[in-house]
Amino acid sequence: MEIFVIAEDGGDGAVMGFYAHGHHEPEAFAAAVLAEHEAVIQPATVRHAWLRMIPDRRGGMRILEYAQGDGRGSFAATVADWGD
């Protein structure tokens, strides 16, 4: 599975979390985050969600937002928050 970083828009681009396309087992997701990004994620903090990518106001860059389920433009994802 490919792990993507969720970064703060603007500011210093601090890492806010990680996600992968599809719903994966929490233990496998946590192991993939550790292998790809050297970040320790507790499996208990991993959750399944539906996400959607939308263009930001400046164009080009995309912003990740939570969706209300399997709707237009949304995709299944496994997510874990990072930091404080």
C-alpha cells in the first residue's frame, strides 16, 4: 500500500497525519507508515474514512476533506492523525 502524508495547508506544511487509499487493517497500515515515513502510529488510532480531493483557491494544489460516505468524488481511505 502507498502511504500519503496529510500536511497543513500554508504555514510550515507540518505533518498532520497519514492516509492510504482503501480500507486496510490497522496493524498493516501502522507498519506501512513506519516503513515509509519512520513514524510510529498506534493501530488503535487508525480509522476507516471516506475522503475527497478538491482544488484549493490558488489552483493547482489539492486539499483533502472528509466525505459523508461513498459519494461523488470520494474514495475509501485508511487514516491516522499525527502529532499533538
